[in-house]
Amino acid sequence: MKKANKKIAGIKWIFFDLDGPLADTIPTLYNIYLDFLNNFKKRGTKKEFLMCSGSLSEIVLFLKSEHNLKSSQNDLLKLYRKEVLISYNDARPINNAGIALKKLNELNYKLMLVTSAEKNIAMKFISSRGWQKYFQNYVFGNEVKKAKPNPAIYKLALKKANISPAAAATIEDSPNGILSAKRAGTLV
């Protein structure tokens, strides 16, 4: 395989999603989802889990509605958030993610983490790997009102970077994330 040592013409910033492209958290998040529902004697499915995207608030609101959970939205959110914080300790980085970040940094790309995760959760993972030195900026799920596939999160990233969509490339793995980034006009 040929090594990439050249910059992509016109691209100044690279936006990274966290869950999937950098952190191997999908199995962890699936287990959190199952455990959360199990607390209420409810059963989850892989199909439903795949529909659970966005901020923790949106996920909890969706699950409250779908499973007719009687607890308050706030109490459910606290429980889900607690499980996420504990479980992210077990998440591993994707193979060679740190090497890729380092190489892109050496090529003088500016990097931004653009994630639906909340700031404290995402930064705990990034900092524990020493990756904060690679990122010039961040956008977290609680900074926008609508989750992916809505383009709001990537539009905010473009605004923070002060660039046009043509100057950004996005690394995403989920259909909702890809659609969000494309709708914002970035290369995906």
C-alpha cells in the first residue's frame, strides 16, 4: 500500500467523528443501550440501537417514548450518562488512529473533533490517549439542537474553523454522520 504524503488540494481542515473512526465504542455503546433498557425490564434490538443516534438527551427521549419508560427524562438521562461515563473507560482506540492523527498533523492539516458525544465524555477519551495535542478545535453534541443526520453539527464546525465547506474533509463511519457532513457540503 502506498503511503499518503501529499495534501489534498484545497483541504485545510479535517473533521473527525469520535465513535467509530477514532474510538472503538460501538460495541460498548450497544451494551450500554441493552443494560439501560434491562434496568426497566425492557429488551433492546440491534435494529433499534442503530436508530439511537444523536446526543444522549435525544437517545434517552427516543427510548423513553419507544419503551414507555415512566421515569422522568432527567432521571433517565442521569442513568444513561452514568453508564456511558463508566463504560468509556473500556473503549479502545481504533487501530492506528493515533498514527493517522500524528501524520495528518505533520502534513499541517488542522483537525477538529466533531462528535455527538458530550464534552466531558469525549475529552476523557481523547485526553487519556494524549490526542488533544492534535486537535485545534472541537464540536460536541450538546452544542447543537439537532443531531446527525441534520447538518447543524458540521455547519457549526465550519463556522468555528471559519472556512467554506470546500476546505473541509470529514471522516465518518455512520450513515447519519455521513449524511450530516454531506449536507453541510464537506468532502466525506
